[in-house]
Amino acid sequence: MSDNIMGQFQKERERLNEIVMKYAGLEMKRFWSLDGQVYRDGAIPVKYKELLGLTTSLVLRCDDCVKYHIGRCFDENVTSEELEEALAIALIVGGSITIPHLRRAFEAWDQLQKQRE
């Protein structure tokens, strides 16, 4: 596994998004915009919206989405304890099939924590 999982992920995500936007029509661009808008601060603070995004992504077993939300949770100063509780909920809802994704989520989180130190 790479020493910089999150850095490589972000770089590849940006590269691929540029290609998508090169070909995207209005409907696709609207979806991209809506995706960004729902995570803005509102009645529910951004930090908790990112935890919601993380738990649903884990249940849906989308590793790219999990990595994205792990990074956003880190940016929003989610604590390791908050993250663990959110991922525990995802595990209960999603069942044991989510365990491989849970492992990768904690690996990414651990890497971010080490970078912070």
C-alpha cells in the first residue's frame, strides 16, 4: 500500500474530475453542483454532514467516497472518537461486508493523523 494514500487519491480525483468536466453536459454539471451544495453549513453543521456522508459511503461500499469524506472529516476537525462512533454505526447498518472498507477508512484516517503530528 502506498505511503501517501490520501495524497494520491486527491491528485487522481482532481485529474479525473477535470476529464469529466471536459465532457459534462448541463445535467451532469448540475449534479456536481448539487453534491457540493448539500454539504454546506446549514441547520446541520458541515462537520456532521461529512460524518453522515462518510457513514452512508461506507454502507454503500464506495471506497472513493469513503476516502473523500475521511479527508473532509479531517479538514472539519472531526476527532478520532467521533469518527469511530460514526463508523461503528456504518458497520451496524452495513454489516460485516463493510469491514474491508472500514479497514481502508481507518488506514486513511491513521495516515492523516500521522501527518498532523
